[in-house]
Amino acid sequence: MKNKFKNIFITGGAGFIGSHISEAFFKSFKKSKIIILDKLTYAGNKAYISSIIRSKRVKFIKSDILDTNKYSKFLRNCDLAINIAAESHVDNSFISPLNFTKTNTLGAHAFLLECIKNKVKKILHVSSDEVYGEKILGNCHENQLVNPTNPYSASKAAAEILINSYKYTYKKEIIIVRANNIYGIRQYPEKLISTSIVNLIKNKPIPIHGNGKNIRYYLSVIDFAKALILLVKKKNRGTFNIGSNYSEKNINIAKKICIIFKKDPNKYITFTKDRLYNDKRYSVSSKKIRKLGWKPKESLKRDLPMIVKWYKKQYKIFKKYGEKI
Ligand SMILES: NC(=O)c1ccc[n+]([C@@H]2O[C@H](COP(=O)([O-])OP(=O)(O)OC[C@H]3O[C@@H](n4cnc5c(N)ncnc54)[C@H](O)[C@@H]3O)[C@@H](O)[C@H]2O)c1
């Protein structure tokens, strides 16, 4: 592929999704330098990017996205900046909502301003389908109004509104992506799939919020990375939903994982107090990006055994388990 970008800046590049995106961009843009910024919160870990971090083409900066003085100069010659850094766990957003506003809204805004100051040509901001709020029937389209229902999704929606305005003010090439629940290896054990797997490894039950009937769509992090690469290669701008066709009730995900572990779901699933508000269903239409030639190829059903295998071998990588890497 013709080398489009000299320098690519990625925030949150040592987190779950960010580590896969950093690897995928490293592989796809073989002559580009990849500058990865990450605060390394509980969810980030340099070990997730061990396959690329020692390359001469990679620079790692440990910094909060809000500490712009620490990284501004590295944006100077970047043609592409991707903002993935975030506080990402909805449950935590009920406990410390201001942390979410700080990183997800103020941090995203500060990063955008630095990109503009440094004349970064293309900016891609990673958002979430949760900004639309609950969708009991049908699909959400990109031009629909956002209606977030928790501090996490509100902080993401607020960032989007700020970022979107710069399209007009500064005529910037800005892309915003709203993705489904993303699955894959390296997801911190706090989300449904990763918690279920690690709990069963430790012979503990899987905690399920409420009655477990909430529905989520699941997209592979590999397909997500391919969507981002496709979007940045051409002169795309605007908002794109990125979704799969595969949805499942939370309880069924837990049951599938019990089956892989050969454990009785009746014994290994417990129901816990529901979130203050728990969206019953999200659903997005991905027609816009599919028209560009993208469609998901991976499948959760097929990938789950491989993911379980990875966690069995690697779960001590997570900071929660206190292991030093
Ligand atoms: N996980 C999903 O299912 C999903 C779905 C749709 C969208 N998203 C979005 O994708 C992005 C990544 O999600 P994830 O699941 O990989 O999250 P994650 O929590 O696994 O990783 C977040 C990363 O951001 C870093 N970070 C946090 N605060 C920071 C700060 N102040 N400054 C610099 N770095 C900071 C962390 O250290 C970590 O490496 C988020 O923007 C999230 O909103 C996630």
C-alpha cells in the first residue's frame, strides 16, 4: 500500500482496543511512525503492545491526555491522530462520573485543540453506540440525535458534540466512529465477556446485572481495526456507525462461556443489583460504512474458545492480579 501517513499519533494505544489498533496500523502502514500516548491507568499496559513497542517505528509516551505540554511537540509532524483514550467502564462512571468528564470530554477536547494547533491533517475520534441511548426496536442512524443515559455515554456524547463543531469552524477532516460492544483478547476483566472468563478460571460465579435480558451487539476488535483503516485511507469525514449483525442477551453470553468451561450455568451465574439505569438494547445501522466496502468477517461464536484459551494463559497480565510484568 502507498504510504499515506508519515506519523500516526494514537491515544489510549496501550488499552484493550488501542493496543489492537496500534498493532493493526503498525502492520498496515509499514513506513509510518506510530506514536502511542497512554496514561497507563488500571486498563492500560505496555505489555499489550509488546509485539511492537521495541520497534524503531514506535514511540511510547506515558502521559495523561490532559497534560498537553508533555506531548504537543510530538503532534507537530503527524498526518493522522486517533483518539482512543477513555475511561470506558459504565459501572465506574456511576461511582466517579467526573473522572469520565475529565478524560472523555475535556481530554478529548484538549487533544483536538492540540491537533489543530499542530496542523494534524486527519483526526479520528473513537466513540460508542451508547451515545444514542436505548433503542428497543429498529436501528440508530448517524444523523439521529444522541440521547445518552449514563455518565459514561454522556461524556462520550459531549466530546462528540465539541469535536463535530470543529468540522465547521476549522473545516477539519474529522471522522467520528460509533461502535458496538467490542470483544477480543486483552479486555480488562470488568466487562461482561472478560469478567465471565476470568471468574470461571478462578472458579467463581459470573455476576449478571438485573435479569440479564439486556441485549448488546458484539463486534470483533479485528473487524473494528479494519474499519478504521478503511476510513482513514480515503478522504472520509463525518460520523460512521460500526456494527455487527450479531446480538445477544447478557445471560446468553454468560451461558455460552459456562459451556466452554463445562460448568453448570445454574451454579455459576449469579444475579446482582442492576445498574441505576441499564439500557435494554443498543442497535446501530452500519449501512454508511458498509457502502464503502466494509463488513464484519469475524464471529463471536467462533472466536470465544480462542479468547478463553488466551485468558487461561494470560490473565495474570491484568494489573488487578498484581503481577509485575
Ligand atoms: N470496549 C468497548 O466495547 C467499546 C465499544 C465502543 C467504543 N469504545 C470506545 O473505545 C475506546 C477504547 O475502549 P477500551 O475498551 O479499549 O478501553 P480501555 O479502558 O480498555 O482502555 C482505555 C485506555 O485509555 C487509557 N487512558 C485512560 N484515561 C486516560 C487519560 N486521561 N489519558 C491518557 N490515556 C488514558 C488507559 O490507560 C487505557 O490504556 C474508548 O474511547 C471507548 O469509549 C469501547
